[in-house]
Amino acid sequence: MSPDAPIGVFDSGIGGLTVVRALLHRLPHERIVYVGDTARVPYGPKSPDTVRRYANEITHWLVEQGVKTIVVACNTATAHALPTLQRECPVPVLGVVAPGARAAVRAAQGGPIGVIGTVGTIDSGAYERAIHAIDPDITVLARACPLFVPLVEEGWLDHAVTRAVAHEYLDPLLADGIRALVLGCTHYPLLAPLLAELAGERVTLIDSADQTAAATAQILREHSLEAEARATPPRHRFVASDAPDRFLALGQRFLGTTLDHVDHVTFG
Amino acid sequence: MSPDAPIGVFDSGIGGLTVVRALLHRLPHERIVYVGDTARVPYGPKSPDTVRRYANEITHWLVEQGVKTIVVACNTATAHALPTLQRECPVPVLGVVAPGARAAVRAAQGGPIGVIGTVGTIDSGAYERAIHAIDPDITVLARACPLFVPLVEEGWLDHAVTRAVAHEYLDPLLADGIRALVLGCTHYPLLAPLLAELAGERVTLIDSADQTAAATAQILREHSLEAEARATPPRHRFVASDAPDRFLALGQRFLGTTLDHVDHVTFG
């Protein structure tokens, strides 16, 4: 495997672009191939078996593209499929759950940790397991927030409705005194300003994207797979399994920079 | 084709059960085979090509099950795929758009008609076309309401948040003096009490489910395919492409009666 090879990143849709944003920031010389499975989005309410099947298909495709490592930039896919992918894939695979859990444990300093995510991520118990693997005595309060993804996609990032929904979801966790709140879905960083205001200063918000980018940098270092600096910036590739135009239009909000082209690839 | 054969009904998920409910009410002797494509739900934000591919796969499966007619109980699938399905299918196929459009024209008596639905249904312009085919002079005001489906699935049918979202979506249509409002998505009948209150007495709400059941009854009559009354009630079959347990749990709310079993079938 060559250090020149790209990093593969995938998500059920556009949310994983928040992870790409963090990767571009931390690893500016790396080339990215991103897959958004927009034909089958969202993964959140789907069964573990179905999510595993979808994640396997995309991972195979990324390996065929010659990636040197794969980042599962989707909490639901990480929760359901990571062990399978790590076992079967010829390149290192990392997910968003373990890095987020480690950062939450550091920030909470023994206090209760809140975790919010899709129904699939929360029901899987993946964050509880990852947090308790570090410290079994920490109290974890988890809550599925299925309305946050459609609210973000509607662009209502600072809307009275979003604030009311956030109160409904978070007030019980805040009443129980959480010290850290894991944004366990790659869409949620776009709601971070509103959630931070609601949660107050006592609560540290954990954005898994930054933590995952740091973990990716470490894996590349360990395997001596870091790309070298070049005169020309790397050319990334973005692929969507459906509606590449909508991906292009929405993607910029998540990536924080312009997207000039999105390819269409069919899986399954 | 025998009158004993079942009626095939499909939707991207559970919303089409509101159409089944209307069919059971109007055609109590008919047997139903219902497919909810929960592995690929929602169709609303997906491209016309992808929705057509999914609708074709399910239609083929229903034809293999020996159905005598097919009801596309999904506005997005009707909007994108109905002409293709009607051309290629050996049994009559009907959708939810034309019956809803006819009822809206009757109710509005020449006044403006509001249409609400998913992004896919609204962008397709299917309701405008169906309404203008009856009366080209009627003003149609269409609005995508992507938050309504997740709000219904969250069960927030009479929640302050849902009321605020409904105001955001409907106030411009109401200010323009609509006389009828087409609920252009099979999830929306569950919001009918709240929407009716908001819209006031001047606006007639059009639930396509009832209209579609009436159109189905007419097609069966025309083809002499009506089932005969029997001593034992017909046994229906419900199929989901993913998470049949969730379908079972949520389905009752849409169907208005108990669901005792849901089969799992994989498409695509």
C-alpha cells in the first residue's frame, strides 16, 4: 500500500462531510474519496443486518478504488458494522464511536455523559459499550433524536422549532447533570451553536469528527502511510449513490467549502 | 385473472397503510398484499430514476404473487413511476395522485388549491399536472413539508412543535386563500386533526386514501374482478423489506387496527 493512495470515507449521506472537513483541516496533504449512500439514506432507523450489508458493499467498492484506509463517517454504520468491516477488510478501518467515547470520558471527569444520535445508534448501545470499556462506573444517558437530521437538512439550524425540539430531547439529560454531551451523529455538529447555548457552560460538547480525524492521523503514522506535501493541493473525489445534484447543493453546508463535482455510482 | 386474487398495495414504508385502511373500509371482502419498502424508505428526497427502479422491483414481485390490480399507495412513487408501471404491468395499476386531484378540484369550486407533500412529490409537479388536466385555470400552490414525516413517525401528532412547523409550512398557502388542501403524502392523514384546525372551516382537506379506495373499487367493477362475500374474513399479508418489528409497532397507528404478523422480503 502506497502513502500516495487516498483515504476512503463513507456515510449514509452527506453528514459524513463534517468528518471530511476535520480530515482536510488536520491532514491537508491527503487525498479523499468520499461515498454518500444517498439512494438508501438514512441508515438510522434500519436494522443492523441491512446496515451491515450496505456498509460491506461500499467498503468493497472503496477497496477496489485502492484506498489505504477507510473511515466509517457514520455513527449508525460504525455501531452496527465496524467489527465485521475490520475483520474482513485488507486495509485499516476506523469508526467514529471510539474516538468520541474517549474524548467524552476525558471531558466528563467521572461525571455523567449524555449521548444523542439516531434510533439505530442509540438502540445499538455502541457508545455505552465504548465508554464503559474505558470506565465501567460512568453513568451514560442516551437519547435518540430522530428529528435533528431532517431539521438540519431543512436548514433550520437556529429556528424556534429546532430550539423547541432540542429542549424536548435534551432537558431530561441536562436535569440529570451530564458533564459531556456526545454528538453521536455526523449531522449534529451543524446544530452545535444552538445545543451549546442550551446545554450551558458546564457541559462539554463532543464532536466526533475532530476526534476521528486525530485517530486517522495516528493510524497513518503507525502504518507509515502519511502522504507527502506537494506543490499542488490534492484532488478529492465525491461520490453519491443518488441525486448528486442535491448532494452538491447541501454538501457545502457540511463541508464548509465548495464542492465542484459529485459522481454518481450505484451500489447493491 | 380471478376475482379471488388479492389487491397489491405498496409504499416506501408504513404510510401506505392509510390507503389500506381506506380499502378495508370500502372493500371489506378483498384480500390485500401490502409491501412497505422500509429498507430504502424514504422515497421523498430520492431521484426519479431511483424511485422508478425501486417501484419496478416491487411491482414485479407483486405480479409474481398473483395480484389482480396494484395500488401505488405512495405519492412520490406515483409521481415518478406510474406511467412506466401502467405501461409495463400486466394488471391495472393506479396511483394516489389523480384521485386526490379530482377530489380537490370538486372541493375548491374554482378557488386556489394547496398541495403539500415530500420534496420528490412537489418537485415532480404531478399534482399541478393532474389538476390542470381537469381545469387549466385553477391556481395551484405547492409546498414541500419534509419535517411532517419524521414528526408523524416520532408520534408528535398534536405537539406544540408540530403546530409550529405546520404554521411555518401552511401560513403562506392560507394567506393566499386556498380553498382545498391536498394531503399529498400518505403520512399526512395522521396530522389531519391538527391541520384542519389550523386551516379553518373555509379549507377542505383532501385525503387521497379515501379517493384512491373509491377509484380501486371502480376499476374492480369495470374489470368484473370484485371478490365475493365469504363467511370468513379475508387474510391479508404484510411485507416489509427491513425491520418488520418496527413496521409492526408503528403500523397499527396508520392502519387503525391490529397487525399480527409482518414478513421480511428483500428487494434489489
